Amino acid sequence: MLKRQALFFAVLAAPGIAFSALHRHPVFLWTLAPAVPAAWWAASPVTWPAWLWQGLRRSVPCSLLFAAVLWLLS
């Protein structure tokens, strides 16, 4: 379960890390805080390969939402 959470945390943290690197200040790293519960939610206890598709179906829209909020704030 921890590997699943780490995978989906990487998907969800990517916009925050990208925006922090592009704008060269760590203000956008606050998006890592909501990525933790979202990754926990995306990594549901389902068997392989259903957990991958279900987790991506949950984490990609959240990641896009994080990116949209960052884009609006920048």
C-alpha cells in the first residue's frame, strides 16, 4: 500500500514541483500538503491491475485541479 501511495503522491506532487522549479521560489510547495491525503485516497485497497486504473482515475483529475489552481495563482 505504501508503494501505491508513493506512486500517486508523485503524480499529485508533480504540478507543485514543476511550478516551484519554473518560478524559482518555494511558494508553490504548499501543494504538497493536499497531495498527501489525495494520494492516500487514490491508493485504494483493490487488487492489481484495478488499483492502478482506479488510482489514476482519481489522482489525475486532482493533479489537474492542483495545476489549474497554481496556474491561476501565478
